[in-house]
Amino acid sequence: MAGIKTFEGTLTGAEGEFAIVVSRFNGFITDSLLNGALDTLHRHGIDDGRISIVRVPGAFEIGPVVQRLCQSGRYAAVIALGAVIRGATPHFDYVAGECARACGSAAMQTGVPVAFGVLTTDTIEQALERAGTKAGNKGADAALTAIEMVNLMRALP
Ligand code: INI
């Protein structure tokens, strides 16, 4: 392995501002995702002065706002948080699919890391499990990913 260069983002010391885009639909779940994301950012040394929160109606609206924030050049990373639950909607696939596609597209177009903390589950129970109960908190995971990606992008040639 001698001579091989390996690049990996650290989880400390991320510079710059972080934006969180969070949808109000299924707010009892997205509030927990937001709390998890904020807790992780704080515990990694990112204070409130470097965090912006943007609230949107539903997951379908997350993508255009993420794109706008990425294009602004102001943010080191954007964290998308939402909850799309299949049982609650016949257009699950459209809402979830478009949200994921648009977030990925914004990251690809701008080079700004976008962390995808949008739950897509079959049931409310599965969403609750991923919002701070037995399967962790995907908002916290997304914040950690954002920190790592900021540092990785900075480290890459
Ligand atoms: N938005 C969500 O974030 N989650 C859902 O589960 C959901 N359901 O069930 O329909 C949902 N719909 C609203 C959608 O995101 C848009 O806000 C709406 O279609 C207006 O554009």
C-alpha cells in the first residue's frame, strides 16, 4: 500500500456555513430529524452563527431550495431533511423520487455537498424508528455526512 494516496474527510474542523432545508410535512418526524442534525453540528464545533435553517412545505419543495442554496456560493454544505411515508400518499414515488433526484442534481451541478436526510419509508413506525428511536436519527447521520464531505472536498486535489 506504500505510495497509494487515500483521501477521506475528517469529522472535525469543518469550515464554513451549513444550511439545513427541512420540510414541515410529517413535522412530528422532521422536527426530530432537525434536532438530531443540530445536535451533531453543535457537537462537532459548528455553532448557531454558522447554521441557517430553511423550512419548506413538503419534500417535493426541498429540491429547488437546495439548488438555490447551493448556487448561492454561501454554504459549505446543504443538509436536506424530510419524511415521505408511502402509507400516507399515493404519489409517494413521485414526491420521494423527485426530491432525491433534485438534491443529487443540485450537488452535481454546483459541487456543493448535499446530505440526503429525507426518510422514505412504508410506514409511520419505520419513519419514527429512523428519527431518534431504535434505528438512530437520520438527521444526525446526514449532518455527519455533510461535515465529512466538506472536509473531503477540501482535501481532494
Ligand atoms: N410531502 C412530504 O414531505 N411527505 C409526504 O409523505 C407527503 N405525502 O404524503 O403526500 C408529502 N406531500 C406533499 C408534497 O411534498 C408537496 O408539498 C405537495 O405536493 C405540494 O407541492
